[in-house]
Amino acid sequence: MFELPARRFTEATGVLLAIATAVLGLGLERLARGSRRLGAGLILAGGLLTALAFSLRVEEDPGRETLLLVVRDECAHCDEARAILRDAQAELGFALWEVDVTEDERLRDRWLQEVPVLVRDGRVEATLEVRREDVDSALERA
């Protein structure tokens, strides 16, 4: 099993979650009063704010290197990448965050046909096939 980096909420995340909760509550109130269009719009906006808030999570241990692996189910190359990263992680001690490409619309639109994708600090290190050399190279640039 991969080790997921410890996460904490930043102040911005907390503020966005508070706003999202208020907007969701207002939407539910409007729905209860019969204003379907406004209520539904507010609930949608609250959901989007919640998603944005969770996307702003940051590592609790900023000194530890973190790699992101974008994968999907039933992908032989993804399984190979996981095995390579598991071995490298045991040796080098970096944190790894794994994301399923089908669970995020932005990732799906960009990477569905190119998984696995190895990313470090927003920079794509490898696509379609992840080799140990790609992992080493990504961590050397840290």
C-alpha cells in the first residue's frame, strides 16, 4: 500500500469550507421555501466551493518530497508504476499521493489516455510508462 502524505487544512481551506457551508445552508433554505432554481444554484455553488477547498490541502511535512501518481483501474502500466514507486519509496522515503484519473474531471480531460502520469511540483515527469529512472530524476531536481 502507498503511503499518503499527511494533510492538514490551510487557513484558506477553512475559510472556503465555512463559506461553502453557509452557501449550502442558504440553498437548502431556498429549496424549502419553494425557490427551486435559486436553491439548486446555491447548492451547486456550495459544492464547487467545497471541492475547491479540498483541492487547497497542503502537506503537513513540507520537508518531505512528494510525488503524485495519476492512475486508473484496469491499467497494466499503472500497476507497473505502482510497483516501481513502492520499491523506490521503501528505499528513498518520499511521500506519494495517488489519484484516480476518472474521479476528477480536469485530470480525466487531460490525462485519461496517458496514464500513468508521474508529477512532482506540478511538473510532469513521465507519462504512459513510469521507470525507476523517472522517479530518481524527479527526486534529484528537488
